[in-house]
Amino acid sequence: MQELNCNQVMTLMTFFIEGKLSNKLMTSVEYHLSICADCRQKYMKLKKILDNFSEIKNKVDSDCEKIDEKYYDNPQYKVFKENLSAYIDNELSDEENIRIKKIAIANPLARKDLENIYAFKQLLQSSFSRTKNTMKNDFVKKTLNKLSLKEEIDNNDSQFYKIITLLAGIMAFLVIGVINMLNF
């Protein structure tokens, strides 16, 4: 098992919570959390925040479904939802675009969905533009690369020792053979 330091664990924390680490790294993070009170406390806080966020999101989604049930059951809204992604990506014909626009005008839920998607798209684009030039180092990637490099070094070390042992055995065999030849 690979021992991790606090910085490495904090870097890997969101991947750990989402279950997106290898089994070896998951075990290493779990071990570190079991022995480090500070990291365990940070993990518990982050987990609590994410759980609260999920509860709030589920409640809001549930409330919206109750309020807007008549709009959800509308067959036009179902057509709108099925074509929304294609509409946003400008993949629809002119006729289909007009149809989606009409649905968005007539259905407040569809209009709200469209506004939210455009706002989200704009937020993503502005976020990407701001961070693209400033983030030259991806620390998560760096940490994962360091960890995999350390594993490679460990593997190379064990292979190195195997080769040295093999060479020492061959040398010993040769020395013994030469000594036996000289004694005859």
C-alpha cells in the first residue's frame, strides 16, 4: 500500500468521494483518513456539504415537479426536451428551430429550461476563458503522475534487484567454476 501525504489526499478527495480512483489509491486514501484526524475532519465536512447539496437539489426538483406538473405532462414539452440539446447545438432544421421556439414561448417551464441552459453554457464558456490561460499546472494530474511515477520507480527498483541478484548468482557460479578448474 502506498502512503500518501495530506496534500495528496486533499488533491484526490473529490475523486475519492466520487469513487473514481483505482482500488489501490482508494485503499491508500482510506488508510490515510483512518490515521489523520485533520484530513478525516476535512473529508467529513466536504461529504456533509455534498450530502446537503444533494438533499436541497432533490427537494427543489420535487417541488418543481409538483408545481409544474401540467407543463411536464404536455406532449409539446416532451418534444421540446427531446430536441433541446440539438437546438442548443444548432443541429435542427429551420422548421424544427421555429417549432422549439414556439414551444419555449408558450410553455413557461420550457422557457425556464432554455434560459437555464443558455446561462449555464455562458457560465462554462466564461469560466473556461478565464482559467484557460491562468491554469498552466493541473495539480490533480501532477499528483496522479507523481504517484504513478513512484509506482514505476518501485517496480523498476524491484526489477533492478532481481537482475542484480541474477547477475550475482551467475558471477558466483563462474567464480566457483574457475576455482574448480584451477584445482584440477
